[in-house]
Amino acid sequence: MEIKKKDIRALTKEQLRNFFVEQKDKAFRGNQVYEWLWQKSAYSFDVMTNLSKETRNMLEDNFVINHIKVDQMQRSSDGTIKNAVRLHDGLVVESVLIPTASRTTACVSSQVGCSLDCKFCATSRLKRMRNLNPDEIYDQVVAIDNESRLYFDRPLSNIVFMGMGEPLMNYNNVLKAIDKITSPEGLGMSPKRIVVSTSGVPKMIKKMADEEVKFGLAVSLHSAIDEVRTSIMPFNSTFPLKDLREALEYWYSKTKNRITYEYVVWEGINDTREAVDALVKFCKFAPSKVNIIEYNPIDDGEFQQASNTAVDMYKNILEKNGITVTVRRSRGKDIDAACGQLANKDA
């Protein structure tokens, strides 16, 4: 009977060291393998050239490296790159490289599909098939870092968890991935260059605050009126704005980090003065920034981008109330790589 091989990247460095001791080898071999797996992103045991052929064969007999494969890469007219990433079990997620003059940002996925049911988002139409493992999240970042160096001649500068899935519904694996990404034994990126975006899971926001995470938090808000938010993000009936605000107050009290709100203005949904006033009131309890994002249609016509007049109204009123606001134009729309468009469409 064939022995089922273990995923070697599920092991800690200490477990790898112990494995080699059990094999009557030296513990430091575990350190060498760990460095190959994370710092050097090795995708096979054959490339681990400071190990003997016998050792590499022994690893091959016992373990597997479930490395991702970029099945398809699409490049937008604005320079944005979208990767269709095939996982070891054949499932596919998408990740995006967003370049600007001064930075390159990786937008990575945390789940295959999504646990939530936002009506305006193409990803929510895919049922959640499974959570991504830490190494699968890590590999997306490595792939985009390689593309950034190849196509833009600079390393990846920022990471946002705004791809497929709700990161806080895959909390442990997302935090393990970030730990590897920020570790000197991994990619060594600063946590200050990482933003985790959530639709708002109060219990997990409080948990992050208690664990004193160093990365940034963004909340996909879109309305500060419960009835409106529930109509477009039905899970809001389970996690209402009162609970979300209480969790964010707790987050700010523990971290003193400014909160970013992601916000789309839609025609006939939240393009009124009442909606702006509610947003101002919601933002007031802590230093915050509102990113007004251009809407990217997903073909059914139910949601339409609001007029420039409505967006200008938001900008003016927010600024008058001392709230930082940025109006962001979407990147990668021509390849379905913009916010809310990730849905594993065929090219």
C-alpha cells in the first residue's frame, strides 16, 4: 500500500529538526530544508543542492511540496497582472499584481470562493470550497514578487488581502502566512506594508486586536445604515453595524491604528445625503480613512456606479468633517482583475 506523503510545509522548523534526528541525521539539516522551503521558495527537493542525493531521495519518499502553479497570466493595458493560480488539488484561485509609479502591490486570495454573500461581488457567487493553507497564500506573494522584479524591475512593496475569500474566516492560516511573509526566515517584508481587508467579523477583529497584530486593517463597509448594508451584504444581519463598530472601537483602543474603510457608491442604493451623513457618524469614533472605489460591474446590471456628482458629494462632506478620503480608480478591469471581479472566468 502506498504511503500518503505529508505536506512538508505544514511542519515547523522544530518538527523538521526532530525528523532528521529520528532519521539518525543531524538536526541542522532541518534548518537547511526550512530555508529552502521558505526563504528560497523551493518547489522540489532536487533543487536543495546542499543536501546529499540520498537525503533528497529520503525527503521525496516521505514528503510532498504542494507548490502552486500559475496556470495563466493576463496583463492589462494599464500594467496590472492577473494570475490564475492552480492549487495542488486542482482548484484555482486568482491573485493580482497592481503597479503604480512608486510601488507594486499584491492582491492575494485567502479562500477558494467565499464564505460570505455580498451581492455586488463576483467571488461571492462561487461557493466556498475550502480555505487556503498558509503556504498557498505565501506562494501567491512569491509569484507576484517574481513578476514585479521581472516586469517592473523592483521587488514587491505591498500586500493586500482583498482577493477571493473573507480573510477572517480563514484566520489562523492567514496569520500563519503573514508570519512567514514578515519573518526574516521567509520574505522579510514589513507588516506595516500589509493590509487585511474584511467585510466585518466582529469577534475576529477583537481577536486580532488582542493578539496585537502589526498589519493594517481595512473594512469593506459600503453603507453605515443597517437596512441598506443588509440588502447588499446579507451577512450584516448576523454581524450588524452596532457589533462591527464596537469591535472597531476595541481594535483602535488596543492598536491605536487608523481604520481604513473601503466604500463603493452605487446609483439608487447609497448615493444620498443620508448615506453620507451616516458614514460620517460611523467614522467619527476613531481616526479613519475612506477609500471610495470605482465599481466594477459583474454583468447583471443590478448595481451601477453612481454619478461623479454623488462621489464628489461624499468627498466634500467627508473632508469637511476632517475624514481623509481618496477616490480610487480601478485597475485591471479589462482582464476582470479589479475589485469584486475575481471569479475564475475563462479568458
